[in-house]
Amino acid sequence: MDETAGEITFAFAAAEAYEAGKTLATLTFRYRSGCEGDVTLSTAERNDETVTGDSKELPLHEWVASERKEPTCTQSGYIKYTCTTCTETRTEILPALGHQPIVDRDGNRVCARCGADLNFGIRHDDAASDSTKKLPFTDVKPSDACYDAVKYLYEKNIMNGIGYTRFGPNEALTRAMVVTILYRMDGKEAVSFKGVFTDVPGGKWYSDAVEWAAKHDIVNGVGSGKFDPNGEITREQLAAIIKRYAEYKGVTIYEPTSALAPTANVSAWAKDNVAWAAAEGILSATQAANAVKSATRAEVAMAMYTYLTKKAK
């Protein structure tokens, strides 16, 4: 093969002579997608005799679309092409479109294209719980410590995943997400927007939840009139919010029988909250020992599950 000249020479040898005109081989030339050019067949030699045949230019593919599947927000589509000359086929992949988020009139983030709920894994329907629903998350296994909590909250329409098959157990939640979970869990009391915090404007998906939580002293903000809705919730903040929610619901708050370890990494303002949450099983001993760390989605799910069922995992 001479790549410079663009020529390929095929040779054949046999112990016995072959009669002229006998087919020795069939060659098939296929163009890759996007390639163009001509293929020419020329002279051949048999024994000592040179046989010259007519040159032949092979035709290029003539592609026509024969089948098409449109892509969706989450799944790829394709276009299947068929050559009208030789019936060969090729397929072009159409990438998934991705969600197109908008905020609906109720302040919920949804996809304008497919209608999917994009509100950070929080369900907005008030459907009754369905314990027969199969847990769709591939990243939460029955052997995981958070499995029962995730399953319970999913069945109760309190928490969903961050995708169709992902729960994201090791990812963080924002302060707005946690407050919204409680707001939905409590039945979404109608509130009038007063702008309690300067960084929580009206019309956001979390605006009503924050107003509700501030109204009932479940949240106090982070100072300077701000709530920090997009800040990651820490374990000690989670403990404080759940404790205040329990007080709002009329739950009797007992003083913890054991204090936190002297080495516990907890802010001074949060020590009583963390000690209570640890005594109730809402925070584990390991979490209480480093309460300034951001809480994961799995930890939040387990904390909510323990509060709702009093079944510490």
C-alpha cells in the first residue's frame, strides 16, 4: 500500500493456473462519514499474461434519513441514514437537550420543556404516601445507613432525588432547601411576603418557606438581616432548626442527660441544640463531635427520619 500515492496493490499466487476471467476476490470499499473521493480499479496480471480491464469509478454514498427519534431532556435521540446506492446505514446521535428551568406561578422550579420538578429534590405534590413505590435511586443501597430514611421520606413525598435515579447522599443541601423541606412537611401554610430577610426576595421557590419559618421563630438568620439561603446547612444549624421546629409543634424538649465532649467542635451558640439533637439521636455522636461541618443529604434525611419516627439509625 502506497499511502502517498493513494494506491493499494493486491497480489495472488497459486500452484495451478487460473483461467482468465475467473473471480479471485471481491473487494468492497466503504467511505467513512464525511469522506469523499473516487475509487478506480485498473489492470490485473495473470501468469505471464497482462489482462487490462475497464476502469470503473465507484459511486459515493447517497444518504437519506430513514428513521428519527427526537431527544428528550434526559435521553439522547438519533437519526438513522440509509444509502440509496448500496443500502448501507449509519446513525447520528442527537444529544439530550437538558432541562430548561423556569419558575412557575407558585414559585416552583420546573422544566419548561418536560414539566419535571427541578426544585432541588423537594416534591410539591400532596399525594398520599405510597409504600409500594420502588426506590429509584441507584446510589442508595439497602445496606447503606441512610436507606430507611431515604425510602421513608421518598414514600412520604418529603424528599426526592437530584435526578431520576440519583439521590446524591454525599452532596450538601442549602439552608433554603432544609427550610423548604420542613415547610412542605408542615403542610405549606399560606403566608404573606414581608421581606423579613434582605437576601430573600419575593417570588423565589423558597420565599414562602423562609417567611413561614421566620414567622414561627424556626430560623433567625445569620445576622445583619440576612438568611443566606444558598449557604450550605451545617450540622449545628440543622440541629437548631429541627429543635425550634419541634418547639413550634409543641414537642416537649428535655434537657440532655449527657454533655458534649470537651473536644467537640461546636459553636458556642449551638451547644445546647447539638447536645439535644445528639441525645435524641437526630445527630450521631460523630456528627455532634464536628458540628460545624456541612451536613450531607444523607445526614439531613436521617435527621428528619429520626425526628419523625424516633427511630435512630
